[in-house]
Amino acid sequence: MAIIAEPFKESGENFPQNIIILTDGRQLDCYPLATQAPEKSDGDQRQLFLDNAFYLLAHRERILSDSRMFLCPVAVQSGLAYTGTSGFRNPILGVYLEWWPLVPDAMQTDGSGRRGLVCQLSGSPLSGMNKCSLVRQDGRLDVVTLSSFGRHWGPFMKLNQRYTEAKQLYQAYTLSQVLDILRREDNGHADLAAAVDVQFMKHHIETLNRQIEQIQDECRQWHDKYTSALTRYNADKMRQLYAECEAFEANVSSQISSLRQQKQALKASLKAGQLTNKAYQQQLTPLKRRISDLLLRISHFEFSKVREAFPDEADISFPMIESFVCGKRNQNNS
């Protein structure tokens, strides 16, 4: 039986049989569901998760390598005003471990250096008002308000819904079993503080990278607007300048074309044995130098004309003018 994936970024893919595909592309083998031992009460399991949230984060890579750990139920219920718990039911450990590094404020460090993990979402999808729960390293809860609430609950819901059918079809460890396995594998030697440091630093770096990308996008948008305004304001002047440069280039290009024909004639004479290689090089070198000088004259003319026409506009260049004039011509011809 194939499972329809509902990835964070819509792709329309199917999960192959007995496999789930995580959001980073890794594939986990799954085990058909058999009778599982009942957990303790939700209250006990909720506190067990809160007490060990940072321990589980420290073992993120290990948990994301085993579908039975990944699909482990978490007894924490989130919800939204108007829609209730729809989309948030039966969260799993893997969803938290994929979601925490994904969104800006899911992993927090306050001014005192105290770290926290958002563990429960509650608020309005319309107004954005929210009161969410954040667990500290000692298992205590704080109430926090998340900015851009939609950027937090939306990804969590999509991730949770992504694995809806997998939760129903495949085996999952209980939280107690996950913790027993991890502690047995640690054998008291794991540097958990360093592992948590790594996860928080990675999250901080990714957050900064996203901010940089947003700033760069905004800069590009403002630069495009600025260029558009600058060209519109100087449109007539730019068209006149471009026409002068175009005429100059056409005149010089005819000279370049003549010199290139002379080069071809020289090469033909060399192949026909009418010229020695030494005589060929002696005649070719001044032709090549003359062509380079003419090309340089075109560039110098364009630069000089731009500076003469726009002495106080350092941002105006000939490529900008050429792009503006030729772009307008293409629009008029289409």
C-alpha cells in the first residue's frame, strides 16, 4: 500500500510501501503495525516528554534514523482557535525534531542564556494572537508569544499531516522505549551538553542565513525599483545617448570587419604556402592590435558619453542604458 505524502513543500510524491521519506530526503524503513503495549496515562507521557525534550534533541540524528523512534507518539496537544485540534492530532517525535530547527522561534535562548523549546502551540490563525508553551532544560514550562504565528503553526501542521497514514500503518516505539534505547546506547558517555549546543548553533546559523536571504531579496527589489525610477526619469536622455553610441559602434564595427577579412585572407595565404609562418605572424600582429584598439575605442566612447551626460549619477552605466533601451524596443516589437 502506497502512502500519499503531504510534504512541507508540496511535491505530490508517494511514499513507497513500508518506507517514509523525511523532509530532508532520507528514507526510513518501516515495520507493519502489530499490537503495541499500551502507554501510561497521557499526563505521565506528557511530563516524560517535557522532562526529556533536550535529551531527545541531543539525539536528533539517531531518532531520525529509525522509523520506530521517529513515529513515537508525543502526548502534547496543540490547537488553534476556530479549527481546534484539526491537523495537530497525534503528534510524533519526528515532527518535533524536524520542526524545531525549521522555524525561527521554535528554539529560543533568552538574554540570560536560558534555552527553551516550543512544545505546544495555541492561538488564533486570523489575528496571530497566541500563547504557546516553551519547555526549559529543567522541564519547567514558560508561556511565550511567538511573532509571525502563522510561520510556526503552519509548518508544524503540514509536517504532522505528512505522516498521518504512517502513524496508522507502522510500528512505533513508546517514549519510554525510545529513552531506554538511547540511554543504553549512551552508556553514560555521551556529551549531551555539546550535542545540544550543536543543535542550537545550527538553528541560529540557519535563522541568520534566512534573514540574510530575506535582506538580499529586499535589497534586490529596492535596487530594481531604483533602477526603474532612474531610467524612467532619464528616458529621453538615455535614448539619445544610446543612439549616438550605436552609430559610433556601427562605424567602428565596419572597420573591425574589414580588418577581420584581412586576417582571413592572411590565413588563406599561409595555408596556400604563399606566406611563411614568420611573415604571417609579422602581418597578423598589427591587425590584431588594431582590432583590440578599435574595440577599446567603442568602450571608451560609451563610458565617456555616459559620464558626460550624467556627471552626477554614478549608478548609471552604459549596460543599464542598453538594457533599458533594448528592453523597450523588444516590448514595442512584441
